[in-house]
Amino acid sequence: MPSSKCYVCGKTAYPLESYSAADNVFHKLCFRCKECNMTLNVGTFKAFEGSVYCSKCVPKPSATAVADDFKVKNALNAPKRKAEGLGAV
């Protein structure tokens, strides 16, 4: 049975000494946060774009281009309507 290669060090990672996360295989000692290098386990990691992070370092999703859409900008710049029936007492 062929074994997978560790995503970090590239060496053979046997099933009993490795974790599988974010569509990759890691040695238990290579399973560390990409940013702060903290040792992770299957309960503490967060996957983002093929890499693993701790809960403090995981990148936040960025805004999408939908907010810059022509229709959204027109709606935001449209003249505001005055509320009816809320006149002064």
C-alpha cells in the first residue's frame, strides 16, 4: 500500500503517524499553524485555502466584488424617500 507524502516536509507519512486535513497529509510534528507555528491537532486546526491555522491566526474572508457591482452602487446612491405619516405632532 503506497503511503502519502507530508505536505510540509515532503517525507513519507505513514497512516499511524499522520493527520489528514485540508486535502493534505501531515506528520503529527509537522501539523503546525502556518502563521505562529503552534502545534495543532484535529480538534484545534482551521483549514483555509489548503493550509492549516490555529483559531487565532486563521485569515478572515475578504469582501467579495459583489459589493462593487454597478446595480449595488446605483441602489446605494439613489435618492432617499421621506417617511410618510411621521409628521411633527
